[in-house]
Amino acid sequence: MTVTTSATTTGAPTIAGAINQALHDLFAKDERVYLVGEDLLDPYGGAFKIAKGLSTRWPDRVLTTPISEAALVGVCGGMALRGLRPVAEIMFGDFITLAFDQILNHIAKFSPMYNGQVTCPVTIRTPMGGGRGYGPTHSQSLEKYLVGIPGINVVALSQFHDAGRFYDAAVLGRGEPTIVIEHKLLYGQQAVDIADGRVQEFAVRATDSPFATVTLSLGNFKRADVTVVTYGGSARLAMSVARRMLIDHEIFVDVVVLGHLAPLPVDDIVREVGRSHRAVTLEEGTGRFGVGAEIASAITERLWGTLRGPVRRVAADDTIIPAARNLEDRMLPNAERLEQAILHVME
């Protein structure tokens, strides 16, 4: 089911502030909620200040740990098995690799191994992405290594998702382990409060879900020439290019912003791409075997008879992210690459 929604940023909090408020609300609502991670205690409050104020209000439920992602995620797995709702913070998404054994071989498998008699509702939240010159080991987008794990929900926050609903569903929802991707460039951006069907010059609609599929249309849903499917922090780039394509080339581009990456909301994607019959995927991770490849496969399987050309993928170069900002900008997806992909599918 889809609902028409609206959007404004007037007086809106930053994404960092919205996540912080969401965690405060969860702590107040349910005493089973804990936050576990490195350097979380006030006055520091975590590397991106998402935990600010939590340890002051709930000193017994914010647990600061040694520098061991494997240990802190493993502890959260045990807490979840005992009925708690722990939230693990991985300081930088790059370091989630250190907890990969705990995620892949333990947390994801507990419930199916015991025939659903136990649940392991761990929420792992972590910042991903580049754009800040943090170098090769603090700037990656590693979603593609996570979305293929059976038993794990992977969701991506964007400006267009209500952080309160998002985290309420992730932490207190169906009891499934969930990884929340937060692009670090989002933290300083304003949250968009969807209310009257518009974001600036875009018409907006969204599925009725905390992890909604949000679609932005410059054609007010009357016309779509190309559909760009993206998520998280890449939405702003897609919107910027959509404006330019209309002005420079009279091409109407719909932007589809996914909240759920795994399982992939295939029906939502197919419905939106079915308006234009042309699709481009946009992700900040490297291209080989990426999230965009799975989206392209789903579109092709379901819409093969009506597609007007192959799905194009825009992603980062298949190399490490340089520390130099000019080189980082060159290897990450940019407006020029996305424009060329859109023009290519129009041919």
C-alpha cells in the first residue's frame, strides 16, 4: 500500500539529533533497551555524538567497551538471547568486519538453528560512506557484504525516513537481528518531515512502513523517463542530477530511495521502474557484486518484456578509497557518472 506524503525541513533537527532523540525515546519507553559500544559515555558521547546524554540519564544501560567489535557484538548477542533489546554501535562501518563471525555465524543463525524457539533481536547501527577524507579504512560502504546474509535485516536511514519510527521498528520490532546503515554525511543534514506531498519541487510518495520506499518525482507522477534506484546518503546526489537532467535535457527522472536493503523490496522497485521502463542504480559501495547488481537482477527478471534497455549501474571504482580528497571525489560516484548513465539508458 502506498500513501502520499509531504515534506518540509523548516525547524527540523539534524539526522544526528533525530537519531539521538530516537534512542532517548526508546530508552524511556522500554527498559530492555541498552546501548553498547566504544567511547559512548558523556561528555564524549561517541565519535559522532549520537549517544550524547544517554549515559547521564541511564548510566546502567549505556555500556562502554574495550576496543573489540567482536566482543561487543558478541555480548549483545548474549543479551538479546536473555530477552534484552541491545543496540550495538560500531564506531565506523569499516570495523564491522571485525564482528563478521559474530554476525554471520551466530546472531543470524540462533533463531533458525533452534527452530524459532529463541530470538536474537540485536540492532547494530553504524556509519558508512566517504566524502570526508577519512581515508581507506574509515570511508567505505560495505553494505554488499551484509545484504547476502540470511536471517539479517539490513536497512538504510535517509533524510526521508522518520528516525523515531525507523529505530522503534529496528529495536522493538519483530525480534530479528537488524543492521542499520547511516551514511556519515547525513549526520549534519536536516531530517525531512514528510507531510504534504512535496520535497521542494519534487512530488513525494512512500510506502506505509518504517523502512519505507520513498519515491520523488519531478513529473508529479504524470511522467517518468528514467528511474534511479538508490538509498541512504546517495539520495541527494540523485535529486541534484534529476533536476539537472530536466533543465538540460528535458528528461524526467524519478528517484526511488530504499529504506530496506535486505530483504529487498522488489515489488516496490518493480512498481516504480514500471512507470519509466528504464532504470539506473546508484550506490556508494564498489560496483562488483554490489547492491545495485541485485536490484538490476530483480528488475530484469520481473520487467524483461517491457524494459527499454539494460539497467545501468553507478557505483564507486573497484579500488580502495584514497585519503586525498580530490582522489576520493574521483573514485566515488558523482553527478557526471550518473548523468552519463541516464543518457545512456535513454539511447
